[in-house]
Amino acid sequence: MGSSLVMVLGLLAVFAAIFYKINTNNSNVSADNIAATIAIGPEVQVISVTEVNGTLVILIKEGPTQALVYIDPVTGRKIARTDFVAR
């Protein structure tokens, strides 16, 4: 009986943490101050965009290569780029 109670309380804690994480918006970027345009290049295909700690992270495909591009959402300026390479 005791171990079943601990298991149920553990599951409730996990679901509470998931619910909290989904409903928490800790972004410091509002819709009013997002850059209107972001220059990515003429032959670039955007695969995915997400926001991480106030930075836009864009997965792009340029020809046969893929890369992550980190963008400041307020200015639209590229902060960094991570290329994926085969080894």
C-alpha cells in the first residue's frame, strides 16, 4: 500500500511539473518588439524556428548542409551559427 502511494504521488509530481513548464512563459521578448525582417540568404530553406532564452534558434538547410542560426529577435541580427558536418 505504501509503495503504491509513493508511485501515485511521484506520477502526480511529474504531471504537475509538465503542466507548470507548459504554462510558464518566461520569455523576455514581446510581440511588439520583434524584428520585422530577418535576412537569411537567397537559397536557404527554413526548416524550424524556436525561441530559447530570448534568442531565436532557426534550423536551416543550405544546399546539402544544415545549420542552426541564432538570431536576436529584437534586431534581427545573426548572433552565431552552428554547422552540422559529417565525420
